[in-house]
Amino acid sequence: MADGTDFPAGGDTAAGGTTAEDAALQEALAAVHVAIWGYGVVGAALPAESRDAVVACELAYLGLRDQLVGLLSDRQVEPVDDEPGHTLPFPVLSPVDAAALAVVLEEGASAAWTWVLDQAGERSTRVLAVAALSAAEVRAVGWRTQAGRTPPTSAFPGLPEA
């Protein structure tokens, strides 16, 4: 709530949160797993001198993954495992394709964090979601620019385009 207290929520879990909030966090964790995997593909398609941004993105997602796994474990919720493989939305054959894939990864993460915001009852979960959503949009702006997309910003990150 505006005063900083948690929203009342039904379906409480043993260690805090709600089942809906935990399910949304699981979806965010799944999106993080996809981003970690996807940035491996992005990095492979970029020249070596352009990989610093990829490493920074991957490290950000590795930290977020660890944070989510810890949060879910503290709530006595078994964190969702990564899938053994993922399907690329399109062939990644050039640096522009790699940047476009990074945009897809960041937009997928943004959608997941928007869902967490919708389902969150705990203030700490909302703070985490806003920080993760904001960071994903900042990264997406850079990748949209590299992919030649205009505009490079999204008015409402994580929400479908109208």
C-alpha cells in the first residue's frame, strides 16, 4: 500500500507471499533461465570486441537467478528448473540478429516482471520486480539501438504494444 505496508492477500504460503505471487516469481525465474541461455547465443554471434555488454547482461541475470532461487527457497517453494534447451524465435546469423534476440530476451523478462508486479502482495517483491523491470528496459534500449529499431524505448515495458 502507499504507506509501505503489505497488501492483504489470500492463499498465504508458509514463509510469506501468496501462491499467486510465488507462481509469478516462478515465471520470472523461467524468463531469467531463458535470458541466461539466450545471451550465450547473442555472444556467439557478436565479434569478440562487442561482447562486454553480453557478459554484463548475463552476469546481471545470473545474479537475479540466484536471488530468485534464494527467495523461493526461503518461502519453501521449489524453484523451477531450467529447460534443457530452448527454441530460437529466428535464426541468429549476424550482429544485428544477435541484438534483436537480446531485445526479445529483455522484453520477455519485462513481461514476466510486469506479471510479478501484478501478483505481488509483499512490498519487497514489488521492489524487486520494479528494479528488475527497470534494468531490463535499460538493457533493451541499448539492444534496440544496436538492432536499428525505433523508437529505442518502450512507453510501458512488459506490456503488449497497442
